[in-house]
Amino acid sequence: MVELLVFGVRQAWASLFGALLLAAMLGTRVYWPDTMPLARYDALFLMAVAIQIALVATGLERPREAIVILVFHVVGTAMEVFKTHMGSWTYPEESVFRIGAVPLFSGFMYAAVGSYMARVVRIFDIRLDRYPRRSITIALAAAIYVNFFAHHFMPDLRIGLFIATALTFGRVRMQFSLLEGTLAMPQLLAFVLVATFIWIAENVATWSSIWLYPNQMHTWIPVSPAKLGSWFLLMIISVVLVTLVHPPRRSDGP
């Protein structure tokens, strides 16, 4: 029970960026008068910038990690612009800081995932046994990203990507430090667990009217569990980006 508690506390610490951003979303959902000089989305953008600067200034994120997180921010924003154009979801409120229909703070939601992935590697001293070659993981991540766009115009290759992910990472075993010992789990299980928590956060965000899916425009309903698949695939992209900063280490490596 003590180890489980420590595991949860460390996971929360690794998720600091996302937790603070989610708290800001909930806080502004509960209280944000129309008389405020800033639009809610613009305030969230400035809050997210302040959080990012504070994490780097305090050393909680390293400069090299911040660069990868910035790349993740750009990658996420590009997908947001396309997806909102295609009507996959919408941002219902007005703002000044935006690109097309996408408020700029949206990219920080992806950056929060990148921040978690970068910090959790250090906090848990994660080692990955039987990790595939980098060229294979980059090709898989690129195919996943392209499919997020291409499935609007051609058959969705998601099932094939799930199979490719299982074949690529099915043998990978993740070891991590906890208290005085080392524990292990299949990396695919770690992907599923992280995707589940992101899906829970997504429900909180849509309830807070940060963005809305077409079936939530009139009355909020929970996000379909089918979205777990999208977040699972997003894990592959985030892991590959983080390996550019933290190259995978084996349990018997330095």
C-alpha cells in the first residue's frame, strides 16, 4: 500500500503541467465573469505560458525537454487546426490568441502530455528492455500522425496501426524505480494506463467547455470510450519524441 501511494504521488508530480492546466480549466469554468477584461481562452493561454516558464526556471523541466515539448505543441496545434476545420470538434468561445478556429492554449494540452512523458522518465528512472530500433519507432509514429489527417479522405488504417504497435512494442518491458526496489510492467500496459487517464482528463475538459464534440453541443455527455484508441496511438508519438531527449536505456545499461 505504501508503494502504491508513492507511485501515485510520483505520477501526480510527473503530471504537474497537466494538473495545473486542468485546474485552471476547472477554475475558469466555475467562475469567469463576462466582465473580465480577458476572454477565458486567452487567460488560459497566458496561464499555460506562465506555467511552462516556471517549470523551466525552477529546473522541473530541462531546456532540452522544453524544446521537445515545444515541438509537441506545434504538432498538436497543426492537428487541432485541421480537425476543427473538418468539424471533428469545436472551441465554442471567442478569443484573441488563436489560429483560425483554434485558441493557442490548445497546443499546451498536447505539451502537457509531452511534459509528463519527459518528466516521468527521470522521476521513475525508467529502463526499457527490448526496445525497438529508433528508425522503426519513428516510422510508426509518422504513420500514426499522418493517419490522424488522412482518414478523413481515405480508409482509416487505425486497426492496422494498433497491430503494428502491438508487434513493435509487444516485447518491450518497462522497469522503474520505486522506493528501494525495482518494478516492471509491459510497456503496452503503460500506454493503456496513461491513455485512460488522459481520457478522464478529456471528460473534465469537455465538461468545462474547453472544447466540444458535435454530440456535446446542446447537452454534455461523457466522451466515448472509443477515444481511448486515439490517445493510445498518441502515446506512440509522444514516446518517440521523448526518446530524442532521453534515449531508451536497458535495465542492465548505465
